[in-house]
Amino acid sequence: MSGLLKFALGVDWINDKFGRIAAVTVLMAALISAGNAFVRYLMDMSSNGWLEIQWYLFAATVMLGAPVVLKLNEHVRVDIFYGKLKGNGPVYVDLFGLIFFLMPVMGLLAWLSWPLLVKMFLTHEMSSNAGGLIRWPAMLLLPLGFGLMFLQGLSEIVKRIAYLQGRFQMDTHYEKPVQ
């Protein structure tokens, strides 16, 4: 299991790096948005390219930041029953959700988005807006983000199994002490 734990921690490290990029994209989007508003309303100038780059940055924020949210166990879940579970109950619910929902959906979405990226890249597809941007960089975020989320899902599965075996301590609200 130590090899799998090393893999899981390596995935965590990679997604932390992409998470830092996501954090920077939030700042960049805010600055571009403020600059675009300034130019539009005070100087009566505009560019669709600047609007589209904000959308690209928002896509980067979501697609590169989501795996970090999963790693930190801060993702959205229905807490009606989950919050009442004791002992290892939450860990088993997490494992079930990761294996039967997250992994198949992320794998499928990564698989389905890849041909779209390749098509956009090969055809140099451009936005239909005047002054619009080339689209493949934004489309790249889909298979990349879904792939990173898939890897983070694997990491979380490995860590939860190791936790249940008493081989890994998680920074969560789980109550089981590590020996």
C-alpha cells in the first residue's frame, strides 16, 4: 500500500500546484474585469476578447480548482444523513460516492471532451464574436480538469482505504484515531 500512498500524495502535490494556478486565475479575472469595466465606461471602448478571456479564466478557476476542493474534503454533498454518521460511516459513504459516481463521471467526461479539443485544435476554431479568441485553450481545460479530478478521486480512494486500515491519518472530521 505504500506505493499507492506515494501515488496518492503525488497526485495531491500535482493538484496543489494546479490549485495555485487556479487561485491566480481568480485574481487575473478580477483585474481584467475591473480594467474592462474601466475602459468600457470611462473611455467608451470595448473588446470581446477581454470578455472572453474572463470566461477562459473562470473555466480555469473551476476546472483546475475542483480537484483541490475534493482533496480538502470541502466539496458539495448532501449532508442530511452524512453529518449524522459516526465512526467509519462517512468514510464508507465517501468511498461509495467516489467509486460509483465521481470516477465513472469524470472518466466519461474526460473521454468525451478529448475529441472536441483535438477538433478545435486542428481546425483553429475561433469564437464567432468580433475580436473573439481561439477556442482550443479553453477547451483544453475540460479534459485536463476532468483528468485531474479523476486522478484526485483515485488519490482519495487510496487514502480512505489506507485510513480504514490504520495506515494513513486524514485531515478530516473522521473520528478514528491512527495507531
